[in-house]
Amino acid sequence: MIIGRLVVVAAVVAAGACDTPCAFRIVTRLELDARRVGCCGAADVQDVVLPDQPDLAIDISQVALPGRAGGQDLWLTKTDCQQLFEGPYAEPGTGPRPTPKCEVLAGPVSPGRVSPRTALSPGRYRVFAQAYSSNTTTNDYRFEIDVWGSSCDGSPVRP
């Protein structure tokens, strides 16, 4: 009986030691329209705004669109990045790749993949879609950003 009460007291004390009583979870999902990147190593950019959220973190997923030849990688940078790469950009496993010219916050994210979760501050960021130099045609792509944070709201994320 005494041991049971000690366990309950220890659990209550441990729960109170957390920074927040709220769950860390996906609080919103930024789903962006399909876009197109040019052939032959071209890049496409899109700025996104991450909301003010306690304990903000994100992951980026690139949707694998069926029937698409070629590919591209997604990268997240700060908005002051104007050109991420100089020179040919090889498909994974087919040759060397240039070093990014800007600070990379997340990426590369290939089609059908998800980046590791990254802690960031709220604000505006830039997503680069960098086509492989071996692409001979334009390519459609689509990505989503899961925004993680501490939330006491128990409602599910709406896509």
C-alpha cells in the first residue's frame, strides 16, 4: 500500500517536472500545390512562412508523384539564399555533387522521402527544388511541411 502511494507521488512529481504539460505533436501541415522545375539541373524556389508555435520544429516530405521521369531534391534555407548550387547537380549515387552555397537547414529530401525533424524559429524560409542535371524534361513536384510544436489542443491535424 505504501509502495503504491509512493509510485503515484513519484509519477505526479515527474509529470510536473516537464517544461509544458502539453503534447509535442504535429500541430499543422503546410500542403503546397504541385509545382514544376525545369530540366537539366534547374532550380525552383518557393518561400514558406512557419507559424509562431511553442517548441517549433518541422519536417519536409516530398510527395512521390507517379509516372514522373527524373527527379529533384528539396532543400530548406534562409530567404537570403539566391542560388543554392553552382555547376551540375547529380542524381543520388551517380556522381559528385557540389557543395551548397548557403546554409542548409533541412535536406536533401528526395521524392518519397521525409527529412529529419529540425528545430527552427517562426518566420519566412525558402524551399529549393534542385533538379538533377540528368533530367531531360521539366518535372512536377509537390511537398508538405509538418509543423511540430507543443499543443494542449486535442483536435487532430487537418490536412
